[in-house]
Amino acid sequence: MATLGRPIATHRASAKAVARGTPLEQAIRDKLEQATGAEAVEVLNESRMHNVPPEAETHFRVVVVSNRFEGANRLQRHRVIHRALADELAGPVHALAIDALTPAEWRARGESRGLSPDCRGGSGFDTAD
């Protein structure tokens, strides 16, 4: 299993956070590898970008590169991932951003993952005028 390259240290995900991994991140990675036979999987905890307590594990982005996605549309690919992570999505994971790509799509994309937009705050920052 290949990794998706050197972690990119940005305001969105520090290299330290990507490198250490938590038990939940590892469980997500293991389930995705098993369900897809992925060539590469990256799990990014993006919770710190949202209105949640420090050290929360509620918002994730996954990048899965697998031949299994050949001929499958976006919805079919997402269903594979949602089935694999059903327990996590029913429990601790509140939001999941998915990049499900074939190896050819990954190469055409320049082997680059997208970045999630910053959280707009939701109800935690809403104010009445």
C-alpha cells in the first residue's frame, strides 16, 4: 500500500497530525483498504477547522485511490466508502469528504488532494442582528 506522498503542512492539516494518526484514523484507513483494495489511502482529520472541541474526531476527508472505482460513477464510489465506514458514520464521525479516484484519475490530477473549505461556523457563530 502506497502513501499519498509527503504530508502537506498547512493551516488545514499539520504534518504532525497527518503523520501520527489516531486509533479512529487508523480504523478508517484499515476499513477503506480492506473494502477497496486501495493502492493508496489518506485520512485527514479536519475537525480542527470546525466549531468542535479541541482534539475532536468528527470531520474527516478521505482520499482513496483504487482500481475498484473503474467504471463506477461518483455515487457508486461513495456508496462503497459509506458502507465500509457505516459504524463510524453512525457514531463519532459527523462529516466525511470523499475523494474516490482511479489510479489514472489520481495521476491526471497531479496526485494532489483537494482541500476542504474553511468552516463558516454554523450555529456556533450565528448572531442575531
